[in-house]
Amino acid sequence: MENENARPYFFGDIGCWSERTEVHKAASQGQAAQLQDLIQSGASVNVVAVDSITPLHEACLRGQAECVRLLLDAGAQVDARNVDGSTPLCDACSAGSLECVRLLLEHGAKTNPALTSRTASPLHEACMGGNADCVKLLIARDACLEAYDLYYGTPLHVACANDYTDCAKVLLNAGAKVNAARLHETPLHHAAKNMRVEMIEILVEFGANVYARDHHDRKPVDYTTPGSPSAACLHFYETMPMSLQQLSRLAVRTKLGTRALKVIGQLHIPKLIISYLCYQ
């Protein structure tokens, strides 16, 4: 518990600076009964530690859903930021706790908090951990597909750099820009560096430019090992043009953008064509 004799230093409307409290510890360790007792005894749920971490940050970072529920019900600030600018939602996405993410969103957490030079968006965090279910939920709550992080680029860059195919598929199907660039580096460059044929194929099917050059003037194939399956895959795509069928699908998807899945599913056309247009 905080030292009641210590003179508090108030910081904004979050509370006061303190060492890591018993509330922090209980939230982090998932000790729901103890946390409930502390709350009922009057302990602050918004007290911040010296690194600006609140008990809610701690609970989300460890995926302690019951503690998250208790803290939110007791008035914990859902969008409090730590010293790096991360919100509890960022931490829950990083931990891959779908239940914590749901609770935070139900209590009004911002899906698209303002980015700083030191923090990524919740969608970035979910992609960093390969948490496809969290990615789906965030997108359903209008997460920005093109949120740009200074160090990582877009969420699709993150998914490809970390070789999370499921996350990449979710983002692409939702309408993420396949040729988004960070210093001219595209998601396909990341897939080539990882030499993952499946990721390369998915990106190209969604319209990735195999001829794109990064700030080193290198194409994706230039990052593969000569003679490797990934190199052969990219060489194939460089020499063989897309079929009219593929080009038609890309044209439709590009025109519809992020509305593609919803609109295509309502078209009065054969299910087989709908399946093809939706990359199913």
C-alpha cells in the first residue's frame, strides 16, 4: 500500500506517483480476491508507479482478465498511458489476451490511440505477437489498417517481418494496402528476407509488386538465397504475368477497398465466385 505520510506528486488526472503498490502486485499476479479486498479498503486503482504503469497496465500485460474486470468496474482509467505511451489495450494485445481486449473495448478503450515516437498502435502490438484473433477483433472495432509506426511501418509490415501468416491474411482480407512502404520497403521485402514461400505467395496473390525497390535499390528477390524455394517463387512471379482472372479479382478488391468482404458477400453471384473474390 502507498505510504500515507508521503507527500504525493499529482500527475494529470491519473493519480500520484508511487512505488509499485500492492494493487499493482495483485493485478499482475492475478490475485483477484486480494485485489478485491484492496479496492474495498479504499486503495486507488489509478495510482501510477514511477514508470507511469497503472495496475490496469500490469493486469493486461499478464492477461489477468478477472483483475482487469475488477479494476475497470472500480473506475480504472481505460486509456491511461505509461512512460512509453502505451495504453492497457496495447499491453493486452501484446499479451494476446482476447478476453482482456474485449473487456477494455467494452469499457470504451480507444482502438486507435494517438501514436507517439515511442509507441505502436494496439493493432501493431497484436501483429507483433501473432495474435490473429486480437487482430480480427480490433479490425471489427475499426482499427486503422494503415496506422504508421516510425520504426515498424504498418501492421502488415509487422506481421510479415515476424512471419505471422495468419495475421497477414486477416489484414489483407480486411483491405490493408499490400504495397505500403516504409523507406520504400514493402511487406514483400520482409517476406523475402524471411524466405517464406507461403507468405510471398499470399502477398503476391493480393497484388504485391515483385519489382518494388527499397531504399537500397533492392527488389524482394535480392534478399533471398539464390536457388532457394523463395527465390524460385519470386523469379516465377517476375517472369509469369498474372492471369486475367487474378487481375480481375485485384481490380474488384482494389475498387472496394476495406468494404470488399462486406460488399462481395452481398452480391447475387455464384458462391464459388464469391469464395474466389474473398480469397477463401
